[in-house]
Amino acid sequence: MVSEISRILTEILKECDDRKVLFDNRRNIPKSKKDKQVQDLLNFVEQISKKNNGKPFMADLSLELRENEATLEEKQKQIQAMKGQSKQEIAQVKKEMEKTYNEMLEGIKEKIANQLKESLNDVKEQLAKAQVARKIQFFRFWWENTVFRSWRKNALFWFWRKNTFFPVLAGKYIFPVLAGKYIFRFWRENAFFRF
């Protein structure tokens, strides 16, 4: 059971390009081990950054955030310049600024949600494929170790009892084959349900 779980985890890690960082979060671990864990994390982040052509995973979003901050700073400067103007105009500019900020924030939230949904869908597809592969593997194992083995035993018993003809299933047809010293090899090489 443990080997099956470790095999499944290995498959999942391969599908994620072996991206993993493990931490020992117990209280009484030595400082050298903590430092090594931090260094491993930094190396992992640098490795992902290199894979993305020097950009972090969400570089485009952080760039957009910086641009939004710059526009907000401009608006604040405008507000500072308007100190001599009426309170009503200042309130109107503040409302516009808040509205712009909220719209930008909603847009960023929506982009992050879409990226997370896409990532989640990819992971779900990979897990579904892995489950199908496991089911196929289990069916093969079950077929080879139960149905196919019992059919083979019964067919061989029939062959040795009758000592004349041996039915070989190939596709949809059963062919009687003359008994001879190479019959078992012929049967083994032409067995049905090969995977």
C-alpha cells in the first residue's frame, strides 16, 4: 500500500515538473536546517523565474499593480494641487479615484481567479488522467491474473485431454489448430487481449 501511494505521488510530481519544496516545521530543528530550507526555497523560486524568462510567476500582474499605483499617485498629486479649490470638487475627484481603484482591483481579482481556475482545471485533468491510467492498470492486472489465467488453464487442460485440436482465439474468430510440439508457443505468441 505504501509503495502504491509513493508511486502515485511520484507520478503527480512528474506531472508538476517536480516542483516541490518541503519544510520541517517542528519547533526544535537546528538553525542550520532552517537556513538550508530557506535556501532551497530561494533556489526553487530562482529556478521558476529562469523557466519564465526571468519573470516571476505573476510578473504581469505585479507590473499592472505598479502601473495602477502610479495612476493613483498622480490622482493624489492632483488632489494636493486642488487644495485651494472647493471641497465639492475634491470630493468628486476622490470618488472618481475610489471608483477607478475599485475597478482596477476587481480586474486584478478576476485575472487571478481565472489563472487559478485554469491551474485547478489543469490539475484536475492530470488527476483524472492518472486515475484512468490506474484503473486501466488495475483492469489489466485483474484480467491477466484471474480471467485470462483461468481461460488459459482450461484451454490447456482441454488440449491435453483431447490431444487433437486446440482452439486459438484471434480477434473475433476461433481457429482450431493441429496439436503439435509448438502449439503452446503459437498460442502464447498469438494470445488475444494484448495490452
